[in-house]
Amino acid sequence: MEIVNQIVGKVAEYAVEPAIRQVGYLVHCKRNLESLQTQVNELSAARERLQREVVGAEDKGEKIHTVVQNWLKSVDEITEKTNELCRRSTKMSCFRGVCPNPVLHYKLGRRSTKLEQAVVELYEKGNFAREDISYDVLPQEVCMVSQKQYEAFDSRTSTARKIMDELRIPSTDLILVYGIGGVGKTTLVEEVLKQAVNEKLFADAVMVRSVQNPDLEGIQKEIAIKLGMEVKESETMSVRALRLCDRVKDKKVLVILDNIWESIDLQAVGLPCLPNCRILLTSRTRKLLSSEKRLQKDFELRVLNEKEAWCLFEMKAGDVVKNPDIRTVATDVAKKCGGLPVLVVTVASSLRNSTLQVWKDVLRGLKVFDNEDPANQEAYSALVWSYNQLDDQKLKPLFLICGIVVNRWGRANLTDLLKYTIGLGLFKNIDSVEDARYALHARIEELKDSGLLLDFEDNTSITMHDLLRDVAISIASKGHRALLRAKGDDLKEWPNNKEFSENCTMISLSCKNIPRLPEVLKCQQLEYFYLYFNGDLLEIPGNFFEEMKELKVMDLTRARISSLPPSLHLLQNLRTLCLDSCVLGDVALVGQLSQLEILSFIYSKFKELPEEIGKLTRLRLLDLSGCSQLEVISPNVISRLTSLEDLRMKTSFNRWVPKGVSGERSNASLSELKDLPHLAALSIQVPEAGSIPRDLFTDKLKRYQILIGTSSREWYDVDENLNTLKLKLPTGCELDHGLEMLLKRSCEVLYLDGSEGADNVVYHSGNEDFQQLKHLHVQYNAQFTRIITEEVVLPNLTSLAVHWCDHLTFALSSSMARNLVQLQKLEITNCASMEEIVSTKEYGCSALKDIGSSAIPFQNLTTLEVVGCGSLKYLATYTIAKTLKRLREMVIGDCNTITEIGATTSDGDDAGNDDAGVGEGDDVNDDGSYDDSNKESEGDADVADGSWWSWQNYTQYIYI
């Protein structure tokens, strides 16, 4: 009997209890949903706490651990699923206890219980210790090396080889490269840096550029930061020197100090004679370091020989020198450049496509002057000649302002240049900010073509050779016309003489120590005024601006300004005012500057944009980017700025009063933008899609970055040079007509985050739409396969990212793949149900056998990343694999079911003995490294057996 009871008990356990649990799903549906919502709220609170830690770590330049990033994404995903479940339950009135459909009632109860279990598990996994959130990343110095092409002349390669040989010698401590300005010292040591990093000669390598008038503490801090050390403002130089010495003593470290003008006490910096530390210096003269006992080797970098100089000159001047009539004159002009690379490049570039008469005139103009330093004088005279060839109105003032700005920071930001040049009135007969932008870029290209400007590391700035910068500063400063001080060249006292008062037109002070401002700065002709205060309190005397009434541009950066002086209203010729990275009090006085056209508060801290700003009816550009503490924009301020053309609010104000609110408003409304007839550029975030007034956006917008329904952190990867839409629209929300028009006609970057409303717009589009779209990013979107159809052709799409689309079984249909002929980068991550990237079936029939008959898919693909796709069996069929001739990088992670990269389908999609072009025949080693030792010519690789495609259970990252 006891045995029978046990059997009955087990039957009850396995039969009755599950039945009770199933009934519980139906009976306790409401309670289950409420419990789920409570758990999700706790999870969301934990996410917010962690997100604050993440933002703080990123602000410090730290890298976030992958497990943390994945946890945050998982929280977003499960929160979205919960919200969708709650929306469905609300529609069925289940929260009120009445559900017309018991089956749906049961499903909701069961689904909510399962979700709650997942939420609890996820919550428990999110208890990260501070040290588990992020880690320090040491920046690679070689990434900051100029990308300009290195001309490998024999005289340079031999010197570089000798320097590399010296660096390999254990006893070497200090090396000097010296030579006249413009001879190519910086370019040479940059090449040495690249070689040393590539050969892994050192554990760390850092380079400090343009160490003129050396600020030892600044040099020390820069080296320490680049070595990944924490720089404490409270510690003294001597204490930091001890820490720096301790940091480099046990590792092989290369430190490059470029362009030394004075002797440096390396021991005071923290770089004494250490066995593992190599120091490489460049200077214009050897004399400054002749007393340095540690100096073991020095190399003089001389001018190019005649053959090398002519080769470089011919390269930069172009085909014009092949003309027999010009060639003779050209060789004489090249000789006048004295073999100095910077002169050869500058003069030759300026003479491209010039006539014989121009060449002869140049030859007459290039004369050598007598001077104590003939080589430098010749260089100076040649560069001044190049300056004199520039257009007086268009290019000369721009070259000088570029030199002044580059003198401050080593580069000039294009946005800053736009604000300055508009304020200085450099664009005659140009009526709009957008046209001024085009004109600025065109003129910068002219200066580049003349060899007077260089590209910087990014596409937002320019720079120039230090010799050219010195020429610009020298020309600008003649006759007391400019007061210019940069880092390490402090101003002792303010000038107080007649020459300065009557002649000075430009002041630029970015030095460490600036004397107290005088009660009145007597500078009657001053047009440009720049002060950098490094966060110090700036006390501006009440009458300071009384005798600066011609001022057109004023930039006060990183200052704490408690109050603006009353004399500010006297600046009635001021066109540009930049108060960037400042801590500000009341800015109402700015409203009295009636002629103001450019107003910038980038990254400044202040709470309110007062109603007085609405008086600036001539204002054309308002930049509030990064004003994260801005809480109030007085109602109707924006609508009164009727001349406004460019409004920038990236990571800034987003407390828009929703549409339909009646009565007196306390803040700005989006509808005010409709009162700006000239608005052509806009950066804005709208947290709630439902608050957008109808037809807010029009085809007058030429440049835009618009975020709707997303958080402020989504600004992090927005490129201000590309028209961008980031959309997260709630279910059932229709896309505004104006947004639809922008999306179809001019959008270059599109982010869709679960945006079904946008899906419908794309789905119902014709083949003339989306001609400008370059980057498409889709996440949490169940209808993605509706977006790119045979009717929607995306001729310029270069990158496609698909993230967190759980219900997709494939990323692209065959017709979608055929339409992406320009695609260069494809990312697919965390799509759990995805079985294949390009479907072998479409509408129930085989579609890939003749895919090459109409277009070659992925022929331009260079990067493929597939991560977190647990149902994927293979990456591509052989038919498609054969077209991947330009693939250079492939990343595969967390795809446990993949057993081969290329596969033969059931429909016979087999490569047979066809040629494969993947990676151009390059191999993937077992460790994921790249091997081209057996590279075959294009089309020679045989992948019939799939031998190098296949691997078992390989879920790490693979790079080709």
C-alpha cells in the first residue's frame, strides 16, 4: 500500500501540479503582469545606476567591458518586450480584470511569468563591481601620426634606418635629429615611430609635438597621460616626476619630443637616464643640446639633393612640367627652393597648371636675401612669396587666421573658422551661412592646393607646417597689428602704448598666465579678440570694452564669468560671440548686441536662455551644443530669431513643451521652429514623437541631425557632416510628412529603432527615393525584411547594421542583396533566430542560382561582422562567396552553430571548381591572424572542397 501511495504521489506531482500551474496562468494573469512590471521597474533603476557609471567611465576615456555592454542591451531588449506585453494587455482590458478571450488571457499570464523569471535572473547578473565595469585603454600614439604620404627618398630612408639601428642598441639613451625648419624632421620621426610600433621594439611609444617655449609641466602631463597614468592637478612636478620615472623604468619606452627650441631638463620631467627608456629629440639646431652629456648620437637632416628635390617638385607640380618650354624654367624654380621639402611642396603645388609667363614671374620673385641664416631666410622669402600670390581679399586673411588658430592648438577646427570668418566679413556678396560654409571649404582647398595648409587626423580640422605657421604669425604681427601668445609664451603685462592702441587689430592669448584685465583696453582698431582661461575666474571690468568699438569677433573660452560687464552693449559692430566651455551667470546682456550674427555657447554651463536673446533679429547661427544644464528657453525666444539659419542643440536642451498645451507656457515649444523662414541647418532631439507639430520639418533643411524618441546618449556617434535621422517611434505612430520627405530625399544616415511607422514609409517608396542614403542601422525591428525590397534601390548604401531583431530568420532576401551593390560594411548582431544572412528562398522559389545575372551582390564588401546569431549555420552560399573579392575583415563571435563559412545549399548552389574571390585568396590562421604568404592571383583559389572555410565550434573573433 505504501508503494501505491508513493506512485499516486508521484502521479500527482507530475500531473496535478503542472495543471495547477497552467490554471494559475489564467487565474492570476493580472497579478502576474503587475509583478512583472514591478520587477522591470527595479531592473530599469539598476540599469540607470549602471549607465551613470558607464558614462562616467567613458568620460575618463575608459573602455567598457563587453559583458556590461551586453547586459545593458539585454535590459533594453527585455524592457521593450515587457512594455509590448503590457500594451497588448491594456488593449484587451486585462489590467481591469476583464479579458474577453480566455486563451489570450492564459497566454499573457504564462508569458508574463516567463518574462519575470528572465528579469529576475538578469537583475542578479547586473551586480557589477566598479572595477568590473571598465578598464583603462592606453591610446596608440601611432594613430595620431599624420596620414600624409611619406616620400621614401634615399637620404630619408638611410637616416631612418640609422635611427632605428640606434634604437635597438641597449646602451642608447638620447638621440637628436636636427636641421633647418621645413627640412622634414617631424615627418622623419613620425616614420620612425611607425616602424618602431610595427616592429614592437617598445612596450610604449609617445610623441609630444611642437615643444616651443617649453612648458615642462605641460610636457610632463602629456607624456604621463599618453602612458595611461592618472594626472593629479594637486600634485607637484617633482612628485609627478617620481611617478613617471617609476612608470618607465621597468618597460621599454620610446619618448619623442618634437621641435625643441630650448634645452629641457629631462630629469625634472621624470626622464632620467634609464636603461629601458629611449628619448628621441628634434630641433632646428644642435647647439641647444651640445652640453647634454647624455646625447650619444645625433643626425643632421639636410635638404634634399637636386635629384630628390626635382622628383618631389615634379610630383607636386604635375604634368605641366612636361611641357618643354616650361621644363627649363621649372628646373630653375626647383633649384631656388634649395631642396627644402616644405618649399618644394608649397611652390610646386601653387604652380600646377600655370602658364609660362607665371613660371617666369615666379623665378624672378624667388631671390635669396643676405642674412645671418641664409637657408632660413631663403625659406622665409619663398614662403612670403607664396603668401603674396594669394588673392588679397579671399585667401590672405584666411591664411593668417588659420595660422593664428593653429598657433594655439596645433590645428584649426572648421566650425570655429566658419564662425570667425563670417564675423570678420571675409565672405563678400554671400548671403547665407550655408553658402559661407561652401566658400570656406573651397578656399581651404585652394590653400591646400598651394601647399599652405594640411589635413588633420580627422575631417573636421586643418593644420599647417610649423614654418608656415611662423610665417603667418610674423606677417600678422608686423607693425603692432597683432598681439599673439600661445602655450609657454606668457604675457607679462598688457601693452599700453600708442602703436598698439592705434594699430592692433587682432589679439589671441592662449598662454597659461594672463595678467589681470585693465579697466579699459585701449585698442581702437581691434577686430578679433580671443582669450583662453582654462577654467579660471574671469573678472571683466565694467568699462573694459569702451574703446573696442570696432570689435567684430570675440571668443572667451573656458572662463568662469559671474556677470557680463555693462560696457558689452557698446560692441555694436560685434558679429560673432563665442562663450564656449564657460560657466555663466545671467546672459541677458547679450541681447543688446543688435548686430550679432553668430552666437555660440558650446559646452557652457548655464540654466536659462532669457527672453532678451529674442532681440537678436540678425542672428544667423545659434550653437547650444553640449549645454546639458540648459533647462529653460524662454517662450517665443526662438520664434523671434527670424534670421536664424543654423540651430545646433546636440546633447542640449530637450524640454520642449508638447503641442496642444494651452495657456501660458514656461518653456520653448517646437512649433516656434515653424516661424524661422530661413532655417536650413538643424541639430535637435525630441524625446517624444507625439510632441512634434505637423509639418515641422520642410525641404528647406539642407543639413540636419534629428533624434526622435531616443535618449541623449544616442548623440555619441552622430557625424555633423552627414544628414542623420535617428527614429524610435511608438507603435501606431505615423511618420510626419516633413520627416518622410527628408528621409526619402536627403537622409544619409538612418537609424530605425523598432520604428514601424518609418517601415511603412520605406516600404511604400519608389526607386527614386533614398538616393542619398549611405548608412542604415536597424534594431528591435520585426519588419526589417519589408524595408529593402526589389522596388527600393539604395545605390549609395555603404554600410548596413542589423541588431537585436530576434524574429528574423534571414537578414536579406535575394532581391534585397541585388540592390546593395555599393555595400562595404555589413554588421549583424544578436539576431537569435537568424538561420542565414542571404536567404536562398524568396516567395517560395529558389532565387540565388542566377543572382549574378542582374547584379553582383557584395562585390564591394570589405567588412563583415556577425555576432550573437546562435541559429546561423553558415555565412554565405558559394554563389555569393565567390563575389566577395574585396573582403578584408571578418568578425565572427558567439555563433556556436556555425560549422562552415561557405555552404552548398539543397538547391545545388555549389561553387564546384569556380574561382573564389574571398579575401583575394588570403588565409585565416588558427589564431585568427592574417597570412598572405601564399597569396594567389585573383581567381586562382579553388574552394571546391571548402577546405579553408570550415572549422568546428570556433566562436572567437576571426579577422581576415
